[in-house]
Amino acid sequence: MNPTSGNAPDSLLKLENFLCFAIYSTANAVTRAYQPRLAALGLTYPQYLVMVVLWERENQTVKSIGDKLSLDSGTLTPLLKRLESAGLITRRRDTADERQVLIGLTDEGRATRKRAEAIPIAIGQAFGCTLGEAKDLRAELMTVRDNLIAGIDKAK
Amino acid sequence: MNPTSGNAPDSLLKLENFLCFAIYSTANAVTRAYQPRLAALGLTYPQYLVMVVLWERENQTVKSIGDKLSLDSGTLTPLLKRLESAGLITRRRDTADERQVLIGLTDEGRATRKRAEAIPIAIGQAFGCTLGEAKDLRAELMTVRDNLIAGIDKAK
DNA sequence: ACGCATTAAATCGCACACAATTAAATTGTG
DNA sequence: CACAATTTAATTGTGTGCGATTTAATGCGT
């Protein structure tokens, strides 16, 4: 028996069986769901994630932020410049190691945290699952994610 | 007790508790995992999804493809033009309804299907979970996705 | 039949993602 | 200490996603 729906020999190439499509499409839906709430703060979804990382700890390097979000400088550098233009963060070279750029928060960036606190609650409700289910799903996804990343790194 | 990790009052704003980040980051990892295999076929991941939809049924409208993938014409029109330039699909106005554009497959587009059949198997292994676990995870994600989309539509 | 709302694609602008490359600073090794 | 390897950001180019608008075709109510 094929554990996915249907028994046709090509069922592995059917969209409805694709875990990857479920992940891809849910991610797009997440961005769209956040968009109106984040627009009120002047943030995009990736910018919001960067702010979350900085609200946890200020003065991190681009590399540190990139490790936490799995994003490289090609994505982060222009994004951080936009956050700087918006007056939410600061960028300065680390005098101890001139290769690094330290990202800090402005007063406005810190203040935005309070306005953001209502968002996870609202979005959590939009997911339509309990906190326990959300936690389990999150754990399963992070396992899959780490497996995928390990496979990518191994190939290099 | 807070069912997410930690009891700090701000734990809802911690990255490690974010289901949405798990989804976002896993989706990025999926794209990166597919990239080397799809590059051998000359496809990007979204282009591959469009091809999967067309391999299931030829001569669909842009709207039909967009409904299945939750993508609009702003994303699909340029993507489809690239697939046409690559010689994999055909685009022609529906003579019965001139608003619609019918997307078909070329011989090369159909032939690419055979070369793509090994990909879901390889990626499935990279996920590092059983087919049963993948099926369950897929179902949970699609439920979350549909809930999010329903919330977005309701807001309009 | 007329006109108006609806629908389908295309277009435009902005912001990611990421591969690949470049430039500069630091580390490590002989 | 020299100098090659490594590390960190920035840059460049391609391809999405999506909001917003535009254009053209169709449907629908009177």
C-alpha cells in the first residue's frame, strides 16, 4: 500500500501528496496573514523576524542574526539598511574586529516591541490550533528543517 | 503554565517559540534542498510546482494554476513566460473566452516529467521522516494554511 | 440592447532569497 | 614575521511573491 493517497505509480509526483508544497504554501499564507498587522508597524515579515532577534539581544553581528534566521548577508544587508533608514536600528563596524557590523536598536526600535506584543497572540488564533498543537508542529518542522540543512551542508 | 518554553511574560515574542518562523525557515530550507536537483532540469522550485500541476493536467488557465498553488498572475505571468522561453510550456489565448490564457506542455515539457520522477524520492529521504509522518505533517500544515487563508479572506 | 459589475491577465513597484563574486580584516601556520 | 587560508559583509544578478493598478472580455440586470 502506498501511504500517500492513491496507488498510481506516479502518485509521488502529485501536488496533493507533496509535503514540500504544504510547507511552501503555508509559509506564503503566514506572510500574507502577518502583512496587515506588520504594515501598521511599518515592517515586513522578514524585517519583523530580525527585530524579534534584536529584541532578545541588542548589538548582534550580521552573522549572528543570519545564523539564527538562516539568512545570508545577501538578504540581510539590504534589509538592515532599510531598517536603518526607517530609524529602528543602528549599524556600526565593530572596532575590535573591523570585519563585523554590529546591529543595535534605536529608542524607536525598542519602543516598537511593545506595539508588536499583540501580534503573536492574534496570529496564534488565526492558526486555529491549540498552543500544544502549535508547539508539537513547531518541533516537527524544526526537525525536518535541520535534516534538510544537514543534507545540504553534507553535499558541499 | 505557559505551554511554550519558559515562563517569562515576553516568551511569546521569542523566536524559538514561533511556529511561523519554523514554517518560514523550513520553506527556505526546502527551496535550497531542491535547488541543485532542479537546476539539472533548468527549473526553479516555483517553476517545478507549476510543472507538477501541468503534468497532472494539461491546458489549464493561469487562474486554475494560481488557485492550486495560491499564487496570483503577478507572480505567475512572468514565471510562465520564462517557462515558455525555456521551451517547456505553451501559452495561448482561449478562443472561447479571450480573457483566459491556456497553458499547455511542449514535448520537452512532457519529457521533463520522467527526469523529475526521482526528485520526490530523494527529497523525501532528505526530510528524514517516514512517509506516514510526512503525510500527517502535510495534513496538519494544510489545515493551518486553510485556517490562515480563511482569516485573510474574512478580513476583506 | 445598454451599461455596469465582475473576471482574467498583464503590468508596475517593492522587498525578499540566494548563488556567486569581491573586498577587507583576521587567523593560523610554518 | 610572512603569507596563505579563513571569516565577515557587501555587491551583483536572477527569480520570485504580492499589493495595487490597468486593460480587455464577459456576464447580468433592467
